[in-house]
Amino acid sequence: METNASNNSSGVKKTVSGSRAKIMKRVEAGDTDGKFATTGFLLKLMDICACLAAENHCLCSCVTISLDDLSVGTDVPIESVLEIVGQVNNAFNTSMEVGVVVYMESLTTGQRAVVCNAFFVFVALDSAGKKMKVPPIQAETVEEHFIFRLAEERRAIRLKKRALLQSMSEPQLFSPLARRPSLLASQWEALDLSSPETGGGSEGIEVPYLTDVVHELVLPGHANHHGNTFGGQIMEWMSSFAEVIGARQIHTMVN
């Protein structure tokens, strides 16, 4: 259920620049894998910054719905300073896209570099926790107009992807075919899994798919300013678990 209330009843123009949020964070040993900042740590900071930008725009509680196109370009060593910048790229009916860029600055050389960037989708919530319409946003500069249009195109792609996933049953989502998305269903069915050419049989190499389950105890420190476990914390847990499973998969293939 959605409410029709909007936080723009005063008629104040809501702009991309007005939504902008910035976080500065020094990378400490606990934020790293012993040498470089972990991806989970970066995701957590990015989600916090994205949420601030969304709430700057809507002036109400906002929650993460999805994350798209995460691109990590460089490692972040201990003692670096991170600058995380987020802004609402476009606002739709009940959702908005927030773009986040992370910059790194070395305290020893003063050099700056782009670390990573991603696009988050947030929805606004009313006092009852229901989705509500978000205020429209106005792009002012040429760059903002360009980003505004790209956000519309990404939204169309997200909607198509969601429709495709909704059309798939649960067994299809967790089948070996889903883990080999480059193969069409007809191609997968035609494969002879006992053939050495496909990794089966006595002359082939079988690579098992590893699965596991992890449990995390939710503590007060995992909550956001609304008192809930927020998307960034969950992303950090997922990233750490993915790294463990990936390492195990590599060891299995090598050994």
C-alpha cells in the first residue's frame, strides 16, 4: 500500500545539488583485511551516504531497495582518507536512484583517486512504514541532466530484470542453469554432463559448486539511526561471506 502524501507540499524546488551528502572517514586497521580496506567496509559507508542523500531529498525515513553496477577500481591502504559523496540522480514515483562515488586521499602524498562507485535505489517511508511518493527532483547543470537521463534508462533495465526474475520459479533461480547465466535453457538441456568436454566423466575435471550458511548476531552497533539493521551492514556481511566462499572455491579447483 502506498500513501499519496509528499514532502514537497510547500512547493520548494528540490534539486540534485540539494540532496548531496558527503562523509569523510579515515581507514583504520579494523576496516581492512590486514592491508587494504575490505569491499564490505566500503559498501557500508556507501549505503550510509546514499541514505543521507535520499533523506536530504525526501525529508523522511528512506530504506535501501537495491544496489547496481558496483565498480571497484583501486585498493585502499590503511591510513588513507576516504571521501564518500552521494546524490539523488533521479526521483520516480515511490523510488529514487542515488549515485555514490568514493574518493581516496593519501595522507603521505596528498594524491587523490576514485576508489569505486555504485547506484543505489531507495524508497521513502511514511510514519506507518509504508511506501510513499517521493518529491520530483530538478537537474540544473548539463552534467546533472545527463546523469538524470541515464538514471531513467537504468530504471527501465531494472524493471525488465525484476519482471524476468518474477517469472522464474524458485527451483529455476537456484538451479545450475542460474549459476551459468551465459547458457540458454535449450543449450543447458543439450549438454552431456558425463562428457569430458563439459567437465564430466573420468577424463574431465569436475568442479563442485560450494554452498554454505552463515549466521550473524544482530547487535545494537549494527543498527542505523532508525534502530534497524540497515542495507549497508547486510551488504558488508554478504561481501565478507562471498570472499570466504570464493576463496574456498579457488582452493577446491586448485587442489
